[in-house]
Amino acid sequence: MAIPAERSPRGPGAEGEGAPLHLHRHAARPTIEDVAQFAGVSRGTVSRVLNGGHHVRPAVVANVNFAIETLGYSVNQAARNLAAGRTGSVAFVVSEHQEHIFEDPNYVLFVSVFGKELRRRGRHLLLTAAEDTEEEIFIGNYLSAGHVDGALLALPHADEPLLARLAQSRLPLVVIGRPLGYEDELSWVAIDDDTSAYEMVSYLVGRGRKRIGTVTGPLNTSGGRDRFEGYKRAVGPTFRASFVAEGDWSLESGRVGAKQILARHHNIDALFAASDLMALGALAALREAGRRVPHDVAVAGFDDSVAASLADPPLTTVRHPCEEIALEALRVLDDLMEGRSAGPEHVVLPTEFVRRRSA
Amino acid sequence: MAIPAERSPRGPGAEGEGAPLHLHRHAARPTIEDVAQFAGVSRGTVSRVLNGGHHVRPAVVANVNFAIETLGYSVNQAARNLAAGRTGSVAFVVSEHQEHIFEDPNYVLFVSVFGKELRRRGRHLLLTAAEDTEEEIFIGNYLSAGHVDGALLALPHADEPLLARLAQSRLPLVVIGRPLGYEDELSWVAIDDDTSAYEMVSYLVGRGRKRIGTVTGPLNTSGGRDRFEGYKRAVGPTFRASFVAEGDWSLESGRVGAKQILARHHNIDALFAASDLMALGALAALREAGRRVPHDVAVAGFDDSVAASLADPPLTTVRHPCEEIALEALRVLDDLMEGRSAGPEHVVLPTEFVRRRSA
DNA sequence: CGGCCTATTGGGAGCGCTCCCAGTCCCACG
DNA sequence: CGTGGGACTGGGAGCGCTCCCAATAGGCCG
């Protein structure tokens, strides 16, 4: 019942000879019209209920919902998107080489949260990794061509041509992390890297550590730069460049960086790595050099990724609220897409000091 | 030009008073009609060109393509999907806990390949992780409700209720890896785990190793089981259960497993881990136990993931052709979705022995 | 040279929604 | 009791495609 026989076949042809085959494809998913008929209201009313139920009597809302439940109706996104003039998808753009992406648990977490949340809103997540400049151009074109309603960007490097391109398109955009050079024009969600790093290094100082080295993130990213600034502020006048090595967030770069510093100052008593992964690398380097952690050298990481608690010893680190960042970015993007926000929005989320055994 | 003034506004209202505002949204993306007009053909012809150009004169095809290029036209997926009666998306379902997923580079590679390839075909990738039974039910309903055109499954465990549920839905489905218990009814793409493992362990035997331990994958997965079978076949009558520890693919389980075997047989001279990650863990355990690799103990992994070449020493392993598997799975799924295949299709892809320094 | 067949082409119908204009109904107010 | 106005509803129009039927244009055979 409620799947009326008059659901007309595709073309005008082939009437009366028994139901045309293509009518049965997929057991005829019910449409909004079926629901309307079942509930004894009009298509318009069902649509209203589907979209928040405003201006519909509560009793009618209940009726319609009952019909929806009974018929097992679920909205056809394609039709909705076409009618509403949107695409129904949001892109998540990362510009990194694949090896790095897979290494970084944060990305995976972002993807997971974005995917789940967007599905709840009847939207899709489009994953795009810009591995080289050519890809970036393709992506830029693709995004500007109107295939997506908005985009979430995680572009660590400051010199992104993609960013410049997208900044002037009208596409709703939210950047994860502070976009160097576009802080004012674009919306972004980030943490206070500087202060977080400052607090961590101050903690090391407070524990009596005197010779504190650091493996920084890439200094052309806001995260890398700001965490380094925090470190400098905390060590104060004792700062010396020979205590610093620049890494690229990766485990390997942490190992190499720690080795360099160790070669220059065999007596360092603490090491602040700007990411957990690099801290893991540093841990390996220290082990190889025969240093005990935290007894000889205290090690601090950043991110509080899964790796941090699995490390040996578990890492003292700064919790980077990835999930909250993801949700907040989504909220800002929603506002942008629905035209609810006046201008670029900037959100800074708090971090949290996590003390474990490495420092 | 070519954006004709007669593109009618939404409703019948507000004519003649200058163009209604909403006409300008997004700079009016050109439609198939605009292209048709520009090329001097009909909508139908443009559509034909868009879909392969069959039954259209080459000269006309060229014309239409020129128009498309000139106007910067790109198809509106929502409209296409609605008209074609499909959803335009494909789900990739993984059932694993998040920590494991992020640990496994294979998944990330799959996601990347699927995403890129599907985008090329104008489809979306829907990522869904079934973290618990409740989630599985939700996903099962969601998929069966007709929100996707097909699904790719990576469900390592044999006892998947989700699998049972989906197996009887009419949804086109391709499983990555051999689905224990559903080998015949479902399509799948896999490698020959048994033979690959057999060859690897035979290699160890051929190098004169006599006491070969193994850390297996979960024995309720086809991969774990089959690699173990290959190991048993290769060691032959010298097989003893005390040389075996069951792992769960994770690094940590590799370490634990190796330690167990080491405790029982302090004189093992080779170790076959059913995954690179577990081999990495085993490497750590051996290092802690003061064994040199490969001098004292040869170590072999499986997968040839990025981790394998970064390990110290680099791992001798079996290359698992992830990318090829992904592409093949997509092809099979395409066939299924387009109704081109008669029944379930089964593909077994070749692996490759990769010799590095660990064995 | 006429008729038949096939390769092309045009364009009507419709996919399942959202939007929005016109009512319709009902209640408070004067 | 008449009227204005707000809360609800119904349903036409249209989103931009694909499908498919009918129509046209050649090409080939007898």
C-alpha cells in the first residue's frame, strides 16, 4: 500500500502490458509524495517537517513522522540538492605528501569526525590531497567550479598558491590552523601554539632543567613558528640557536634533529619536540645515545596523539583538541554556507597540559 | 553571452524590475542547455557527448567539447544523479577501532585511491567506520536505505553481522580480502596469503634457518589464518605450536608475541611476522633481548608498507599490492553497479617477495 | 529511382525535492 | 458581528540532467 499504481513509468510508452520492468528497480523507495499521501497532507507540509517542522501544527508533525517511519522513507539527497541548488558536499583539502598524512594521526581523526558529522547533515565529505602543484591547480579548479558547497583546509605551509586562489573565490572556507598571510581574510580554527609551548617549556624550566633543546616544526607553518616562539620566550635569555633543530613533524626528522643537538651539546637535560611524532624520534635518538629518559633528559611532545601514551616512557605533552577543532570548523563552515556569518570568523581553542612520565 | 536572459527566475513573481538577485548566485554556473545553445545542438546531444559520445558524429562531438571548454561547463552531479536514479556515492566500510585504522597505512592508501578514482567518475566516497555493533546496525540500515550505489568493505573479522546483513541486500558489494564464510556469494579482491607466506618462510628455510617462530594475524580473519597456513606448510614436520603467537596486526602485539616466543625458545633464529607493523614490534622485542637482526634472528614481515623500509634494519617482506587491489575492487564494483557482471567475481592478485636486510 | 534501414538528432517527460505564492482557517479586537 | 492579521496548508514551477520515442537524413539494394 501507499505505493500507488499510478506512479507513472519513465516514458509514455508500453502501457497496459504488465508493469514495465524498470518500475521495480530497488523495490521503489518511497518518495515524499508517498509520505504526504499516507499522512493525508501535501508534499509541501512533509517538506516542512523534513526541514525543521516550522509552521506546522505539532499534531501534523507527529502524523508525518509516523508516516515516514511506517513507510521507511528517507530523503533523496540528489533531489534535495538539485532543488535547493547546492551540491551537498564539502571538501577536505590537505596538502602533504601521502607518507606524511598517513603518519599523522590528526588527519585521520579529522577525516573521521568530518565524515561522521557531515553524514548526519546529509552532506558528503570529499577528500582531496594536494600532493604537488599540478594537483593543487586541479583541485583549485574543481572547487571553484561549484562541485562543493564549502571546503575545509589543512594546509600547513604558508606559501600555498591554492590558498591565494581560494581566498578570492566566493567558496565558503575554513582553515584548520592559522593561515599565515591570510589571518584576516579567511576563517580559521586553531589553538594558541605560542602559549601552549611556552607553558610546556616553562614547566621544564620549573623542574630545574637548564639546557633545553628543541626540535621545531617547519618554520614556514604557523604551528611550527609559534611553538618555537613559545619555546624562546620560556627559555628567555639562555636561548641559543645551537639548541635548536628544525624538523618537519615526522618521526624521522625528530630523530635526526635530536642527534644534531646532541652532537652539539652532549649534556642537554631536556628536549621539547613540537610534535609527538618527533618526540618519538627523539626518544629513539636518546636511547641510541645511551641517555635515560626522563632521568638524564626530559622529553616533551606536543599533540597528545595516540602515539604519546604508547611511547616508552609515555610522553608528557600538550593536548591538541582535534575533535573540538573539527567540530568548531564545521560549525563555522555551516554558518558561512548558510550565510549566517557576517565576515571571517576566528576561533582559538584551549589546550591542556598532559603530564606523563617522559618529563 | 550564452547565459541567456530567459533563464527564468524561481517563481513567477518580480518580473521586469531588473534581474532578481538570486539569479546571480555563484555567477550562474552554465547548464547543459547553455552548452547546447552555444554549440548549436540539442540538450540530448550534449548529454550523449557527456556520456561517451556514442551515436554522435565526431565533428559534433568536437563542437560540443569546444563549447564545454569555452563556457567552463561542468556537469551538475545532483541533477545527473536525480535523473539517472542513482545516488552518486559509494561507501567504504571498515570495521576496526579507530586506533587500529590510523595505525594501518593500508587503509589510508585505500581511502586515497578510492577517493581519487571515484571523483574521476563523478562519484563520492563515503567513509564509514563500524566501531561497534550499534554503529554496524546504523550503517547497515543506512546502506540498505538506498543512500549509496554500492559499497566496498574491509571487514577483517569473520563474524561480521554486517556482512550477513549486506550479503542479502541487493546492494552491489565488493569485499577487500577473502570474506570467510561468504566466499561464494560475495565478490572479493584479495591476494594469495597462503602461498605468499609459504614462499617467505621457505626462503627463511632456504637460508638455513632452523627454528622459525611466527607472530600470526588474528586467526579469525582470512589473512591471519592463511598466512599461518603458509607458514605451517613451509616449516613442515618441524612445526611446533610453541613457536607460534597470535597477534592482532598491531605493533604492540608483535612485540608481545615475539617476547612470548623468545621466552619459550631463547634460541630461535628466525621470526615471520604476518604484518610489517608486528615485525616492527618484534624488532623492538629482539633489540631489548639483545639479539642482532638478521645475524642472530632473521625477521620477515608482510605488506611492504612504508614502515618496512624505514625500519632498522629494513624489513624483508611481501609486497601487498594495495593500490592494484583498490583499483581492481573499484572495477568489480563498477561492473556490479552497471549490471555488467553475471555473478560474484573473485580476483586474486599476485604478491612480490621483497628482500631487504632483516632476513 | 523508390523504398527500406540505420545512424543521428531533437525534445517531451519526469526524477524527487525545495521555494514561494496564494489561499484558508481561526482568533482577538473594535 | 465584521475585519485584520498571523499560523498553516496546498500545490505550481522549476532545479539540470537522463531516457527514450519520434523524426530526419543519408546510404544502399533491387
